Amino acid sequence: MMNYYGNSIMGTGFGILMMVFWALILIGAVLLVIWGIRRMSSPQITSQKDSACEIARVRYAKGEITKQEYDEICQTLGV
């Protein structure tokens, strides 16, 4: 690659350093996008106990289990 004055800047240390710098920026951007996509697609469950009690709450709301069964599930889990 030639600059305005006809000198090659790719053979200099500065040119190589700039190529490495932009390659690292590009790799970092790609990794950031991948991390963001994986973070958004994974469920945000804070605790398995909380999620199990939440499932029991939904089942209770649907009428699949009784109030006593719901209370027993959550009490057994310690929630």
C-alpha cells in the first residue's frame, strides 16, 4: 500500500502496528456481538429454587395443583 508521497507504509513498523490494532478492534467487536446475542437468548433465571416455585405458581394459577400442594412445593424448596 502506498501513501500520498509514493512511499510504502505497510513495510514500516507503524503500518504493521496499525494492522494489528484494527484486527484486534475487529475481533473484539465480533466477540462483543456474539456475547450479546448469547446473553439475550439464554434464560435469565436467578435461582433454580425461584424458578421451580414460579412453575408451581403457574400450575396453581392454571388449577393443575391445589393451594396445599403449591405451599408444600415452595416450603420444601425453602422459598
